[in-house]
Amino acid sequence: MLYYFLAPLARDFRVFNLFNYITFRLAGATVTAIFIAFFVGPAIIRRLKRGNVGQVIRVDGPASHQSKRGTPTMGGLIILLATIVPTILWARWDNQRYVLVAVVATLWMGFIGFVDDYLKIVQGKSRGLIARYKLVGQVFFGVALGLYLLFFPIAINLQSNTTTLPFFKYVLVAMPPFLYLAFVTFVTTAMSNAVNLTDGLDGLAAGLTVIAAGTFGIFAYLFGRVDTAGYLLVFYLRGAGELSVFCAALMGASLGFLWFNAHPADVFMGDTGSLAIGGALGTVAILLKSEFLLLMVCGIFAAEAASVLIQTSVYKYRKRTRGKEYADNHRVFRMAPLHHHFEKLGWAEPKVVTRFYLLGILCALFALSTLKVR
């Protein structure tokens, strides 16, 4: 929005020519997001406290977590505001469906998370939104996104039902339409649930989001420039550069939220934030045709989700074949998701978070290395 008001003034005041550069606008989006989070954060936290919107802690969880009972949750509202507003202000919107789709994904998944948090915390329904209803909402978005991309392609020079492979130059993997729909649905649903499962320690999900959003912001910027795309031997996606503004806003929003969510947390993001972040990252990867890069960039999120699947599957198998007592005493992890396993091993919460940050940075660097290793 600012682009349309200020860029034309460059004819008289050269300083406003800065608004023609994506790099300036993504920096502006990052700073704006941080300041919005700082500004609205205290007010939202106070409102949540007055409404007694406190976190429910698992009885079987680590004993150290019991002190967190009652900490305000639904803080994902801070992330949503600090992501959407800067995106509206700093992104270009002329024929800019890349950004519009990413914003819709964030709001839709955030709405599902908000309903879940509201039912769980405000209305006191312990299960929140029934799991199958939550899954229906996620699947509905995935199918809708897949159909939209099939019938109204955004990348005009590439087939919609395709994706790219890391480490290979100019390789497109085409899928039948029905398989592509299932693929898109799986990516968005799995990613939103993966972030949700990761959000179990103070600052963990928010910090990893900063790393992932920043990395995808780099990819979006490079893929959206015809010169860098040609130099790096990747497909040029006209208009995708504006997605870097959205990613920068998400990164700034997560940084600002981390101010309040760092150990000991003053607020938790809840499903409102985690589902929105997962939906946003999954959708950005789909729009950039980088779904397999998503697995690299978000390796920690993937590992957290995989730990739950492994723990549950092995437990059910052992319970069925060897009995409940054997299954209870022979679990793969001491507790799932993965971060709780390390807490059970005696790692302090800040140590788990810091080490997961380091692993997240390594995952991001590995993904970025694919730009040159081809």
C-alpha cells in the first residue's frame, strides 16, 4: 500500500525511489512487524489475563511445566496482526496473487486455531475443537488451494501440478491433478500440525519460525529475480519476489512475539499462532514449488511431528502384539514430541530450545546450499 502512495513521489523526491526496491520494503516489513508486536503485545497479554485465558498443562508432562499453568495463551493474535498489517503496508498488490494466497492461508489456519483455543480455554472444553473438525478445516483449505492453483495458475511459465527437486537444475516433477491435490493438502496440513506439535517450550516454535521464514524470504527473493534465477539455474517465478516481503513480516512478527515468549514466557501463541505459522510456511513452499526444500528448512518441525507418529505407531503395535504393560515400559522416546524426550533426559528447557535453534540454523544452511550444489 505504501508503494502506491510514496513511489510516485520519486519523480520529485529521489528518496522515495527506495520503495521500488523489494529489499527496502522487506526490511521495512520486518521492522514494522517487530514494532507492531511490541506495541500490541502488552495490551493483548493484559486482555488475555483479564479474561483468564490461561494455558492448560498436561498432567503427564514434565514436572517443571506445572509452574506455567495459567500463563496467557492465544498470543498468536500478536503474530497474526504483526504479520498481516506490515504485509498490507509494504507489499505490492498489483496482480500479486502470491502474497494474497499466503495471507489467506495464514488467516484461515489462524482462524481454525483461534476456534480451537477459544473452545478449549474460554469455554472450558478440554479437547477444544474436535480433532476431526480441525482436520476437516485444514484439508478443506489444502484442497481449495490445490484447485485454485490448478485452474488459476500463478506461475505462468510453469505447469501448476509440478514441483522442483533440490540439487537438480531445471527439473520439474509433474503429478496427475488428483495426486497434486493430495500433495498440496498433505503439505499444508502436515506443516500446520508440525508447528503445533513443536510449540511446547518457551520460545521454541517462535524462534524456529524466525529461521524458517527468513530462509524462505531469501528463496522467494532469488526466485523472483530473473538475473539471480538464471545465475543459480533455478526456475524464474515472476512476481514471487513479493513473497519475501510476506516472509519478512512473518519473521519480524515472530521476533517481536519472542520478546514475550522467551523463557519464562509471559504468553503462549496457542493453536492460533502455531496453525497460522504452519499454514503460512507450507503455502509459501507450495507457491515457490519448493515443497522438498520445506522438509530441509523446517527439519526440526518435521522431526517433532515424526517423533509423535513413531511413538504412537510403535506403542499401538506393541500394545496389540505384546500387551499394554510391555508397551508402557518400552516406548521409543521417553515422551513425545521430541523436545519433551530431551527434557526427560535431564536437559533444562533453555538448553533444549537453544540447541534446537542451532539445529534449525544448520537445516536452513543446508537448504540454502542447494542453490549452488546442482
